[in-house]
Amino acid sequence: MPKLPVVSGKECRKALGRLGFEESRQHGSHVVMKRGESGCVVPAHFEIKTGTLSGILKQAGVSVEEFLEALGR
């Protein structure tokens, strides 16, 4: 499994958008993204740590490979 990169909240939301997720709502610095029944919460921070990103991908049901491909890295 490839290593997760350090990305910003904006880059993460963009990549998830390419995978079919849409921004459902925002409360403070956290954005809820949904795709059908699955969803995830993405912090709108300058930098998302790799452990947090791993949790986001598990919540969303997205593999690391899919995310990296959507990220363009």
C-alpha cells in the first residue's frame, strides 16, 4: 500500500469530488461530504495529517490507490 501524502483540506475535498462526493454542509472548519449513503467529514485545515487522512478515507470507503489517482499524484 502506498504512503499517504500530506495534503490540505481543499486538495482532499477536490480529490473526493472527483470520486463523486459532493459537499453536503459545513459547520465551522469541517465539511461533510456525501456520495450516496456513504459520507465523511473533511477538516478545512491548511494541512491534514496522514493519520487523519487515513480515517477520512476509511469513513468514505475509498482506497488509498483510488484517492492518489484522483489526487493526481
